[in-house]
Amino acid sequence: MSTHIRVERQDAVQILRLERPEKKNAIDRAMYAAMAAALAGGDADEAVRCHVLLGVPGAFSAGNDLTDFLAVADGGESGTEVFDFLTALATCRKPIVSGVDGIAVGIGTTMHLHCDLTFATPRTAFQTPFVDLGLVPEAGSSLLLPAILGHQRAFALLGLGDGLSAEQAREAGLIYAVVEQEELETSVLAAAAAITRKPPEALALTRDLMRGSREQLVARIGEEAAHFKARLQSQEAKTALLAFMERKKAR
């Protein structure tokens, strides 16, 4: 299990905290595995009624750890950790509430498409620069974002790599509310606690009716993953990833 994922319990709420501040919460394979296990464990535990996802001040997540991408680009094994986590997220039986402060890049944005309520601070910026890295969207975002934002806004986010501020994300229906930084965790945990007090069977049925069958979503996650893996081994992606890493070093 990863030391960068802290799992806590607050009454009937299971809290997953991404804690890798020195890397702006870039997610590596061990972190994905830990989160997948925590979601599965919480779903199986009848004492848990809601999951919460939180980052660190200033960074929910900078996205996938690019060293993992480069390892696959150089012929390394990709593993199943990312797919396992995304599948667990997409098929989660219990509600998920997330809190976002600051950086939310790539999976740091698309993860919230699977959440039932997302709170963000005014300084939060959502961005999905997949194409700029020679890659394709993941987490079912190519299916979910057009449904939420409409084709053109979704294309601007996924295709052009244009970001969204917290307020723009709220107006577009991507997140639930914008709250001040000092109120973020309190707001998230209060919402999660409110969820736990609802009749669980009625809430589960309501959520299932709203979300519909997960089969199409899981299939799209798999389709995206196959393209993603192939793209990582393309020359276009290798060039883009190396150029990005060089720019980071020069800062």
C-alpha cells in the first residue's frame, strides 16, 4: 500500500487523502492501487455510507506521475493499477464527495466526474492537457464530459486543453459548489455526513437511477485505456512528454 494515500474513518464516512505534496500529489501506481483497494473495501463495509476524496492545500493532484508514463513509453510494463482504480471509481456503490483546492490536472480533474458532489476553492484550476502530451482522455471523460458540458465546451477542455476556473466549472455543472479555502474540508465532510443520515437503500436506488447502467462507462474506460497505452508508446507522445519534462527542469 502507498504511504501517500491516507485512509481515515469519521463515523460512517471513509476519507481518502492524497498526501504527496512534494510532487503536487502526482499519482503513481502504488497510489492508484491503494485508492482502488480503499474504495472496494469501503463499498464492502456496511458501516461505510459515503466516500470522501481530498488532496493537500494548493494541490488536489497534478495528474499522473509522468515518470510512470515515461517508463511505459520506454517499453516498461504498464500494470493494471490505473484501470483498477478507474473501474472501482466508476462502479462505486456508495456516494463520493470530493474537495479540490488548487491544482487539478488530468486525472485530478476527471476523477470528479465520478463524484456525486464536488466542492472547490476559488483558486482551483481544472485542466486536461492529454492531447498536448500526445495522449487521449481517460476515466471515461470522453463520454461523460460531452454529456455534462456539451460537445464544444468538452472539446475546448479535452481537445484544446483550455482550463476551467472553479466558478466556470460550477456554472458548467462540473462541480457542485465553490467555497473558501478554510471552509473546504468542513463543507465536504458536512455534506458527506448529511449523506450518511439519509435512508441508505432509497439513496442507493436514487443514485443508480441517476447514473444508469455502468456497462457503457466501463467499456469506454477500457477503450480509452487501450488507446492511452498505445499512445504512450508512440513517438508523438514520447517527444511531447520529454519536452514537458525538460520545461519542468528549466523552471
